[in-house]
Amino acid sequence: MVTAKLNGLNQRAYLEWVLSEMPNDNKLDELGRIDRYLPWSDEIPVECRLSPDKAKDAAKMPDEPIVDVKTLETILENS
């Protein structure tokens, strides 16, 4: 998702597109086909792209961790 952000994509729209398109791609076994789903691909729909100004602002935003440090410590203590 960080790579999507750095490539000027709306992260949610990109993820929704990948998760809806990729499972239905009957050519996915072709060599190099998976490249069309990578965040830097020219085949990413325009609906997934941010405007240049919004992309610049998004790139400056810090990445939020999926699990905060306190939760991670609790998980490790209990394992």
C-alpha cells in the first residue's frame, strides 16, 4: 500500500480494483501478466489515480502501522 501511495494511487480504490480484477483474470498464468496489477503499471485505471496535487500531499503523509506497538507487545508477551 505504501508503494501505491508513492505511485500516486488512491490506496483504497487501487486495492478494491486489484481484489476485484485479479481473481477473474483468466490470463494470470501468462508470463508477466501479474505486472499489470503492480502500482506502477500503466494499466491501473484512472479511477484509482490521485490528482498530482493530492498525490504529492499523500506522499508526505506518514504511514500508519497496521498494529500499534502496544498491541504488538501484548501479542508477543502472550505467545
